Amino acid sequence: MGSAWLFGAVASSALILGAAIGVRFRLPKRLLAILLSFAAGALITALSFELFEDAYERGGLVRAALGLLVGALVFTVLSALLDRWAQPRARPIPADEVEGSVKLDTDAAAADRPAAAASTRGAAGLALLAAVTLDGVPENLALGVSLGGAGSGGLALLAAIFVSNLPEALVGASSMRARGRSAASILVLWGACAVVLVLAVVVGAGPFANSDPETVSLPLAFAAGAVIASLADTLMPEAYEHGGPAVALSTAAGFVLSFTLSLA
């Protein structure tokens, strides 16, 4: 059980580290894109060899496939809802303000845009926090199960979780900070998320590890579906948008590192 606490602390420490960097520094978007694409490559290995393959071996193809599709569907629906919630709500403009608004000069209008953008980015930060929790819980359950009591497995999944948590927490914390949220409250939010994910590893290595293999296969497949949906919906598009074609190399590097660790 000690190894479960250790693995959980290491995996979740990336959330605290990323949040601390995000509230203190503004990193170049290109660097963030490289980190995100590296995480995507690592997660491709993890979901293939640590999550879905294990789910297939424990519960069969049908159960694994259904679990994956459910995980992808849940993540996609919740991500869409969070994106919609994160959009700034348009305020109805009374008729007597319409004429006056025409008289605003371009400088005043431009001065308003940063505030609106900051509000949107802040809401997106909360949405990203929710997304990390959504796919993080089953991922960390899988990490605990992969320890197999002896604590010898799960290195590839541990590495993939760490390198994906770091840039996601960094970007999310930076977005919250842009909205004006205090650094202390941001660290508390991401710290609470880290605690939940550590407990998920412990549960996976404890009660879940002794469950029926077919029962364990469901959260593993669900996690694989959530991960693959997050890759297609968030990580890869965000990385390419800000990093361009160069992110292909960092994605490949993440895949190679994670695959190498899976052989250990």
C-alpha cells in the first residue's frame, strides 16, 4: 500500500507543480504546445498498453469496447457542456444604449476586449480543472490496479499521467489567474484535485485490485475512452493550434518515452 501512496503522490504532484508555475509565470504558447503534444504522445502509449489492453485481457473485447465508448461519450458530452458554460454570456443591450454605443471610439472598444478575454480564459481554466478530474479518477484507479499489490507495474502510466497533468494544470492555473482569481485559491483548487487523484490510486491498489477481473475492466476501459477523447478533443488540437507542425516531433518523443518505460 505504501507504493500506492508513493505513485499517487508522484502522479498528482504534477498538478501542484503546474499550478504553481501557472500562477507565477507566463510561458510562451509554443512551449506549452510542445508540453501538451509530448503528453499526448505519452498518453497514446498508456491508453493502448496500460488501459485498453488490460481491460481487454480482464473482461474481453465486448466489455472493453463498450467501456471505451462510454468513457469517450461521457467525456465528449461533459467537455461540450463545459465549453458552452465557459463562453461569455452576451448581455442584452437596451435600446437607449445602442445609440450611445455607436459613439464609442476604437480605443475604448479595444480596452474592453482584454477584460472579456480574461473572463473567458478564466472560465476555461475551471473547465480544464473539471476535465482533469473527470479522466484523472479512472486513470489513477487504473494506476493503482496496475501496481498489482507488489508495486512493480504502471511506470508507463505513471509517466504519462505526470507529463499530461503538468501542462494541463499549468494552462488551467494561468487561465484562472488571468480572470483575477487569487493565487491561493487556485492552488487550493488544484491541490484538492491532487488529493482526490491520490486517493483514487490507493483505492485502485486496495479494494479494486481484489475485485473480479471483469469488474476492474470497466473503469480501465472507461479511462481509455476518456483519454482518447481528451486527445482528440483537447490536447492535440490545442497543441497544433499554438505549436504548428513541429508538435509532431514532440508527440513522437512522448510516445517513445512512454513505450520504453512500459518495457521496464
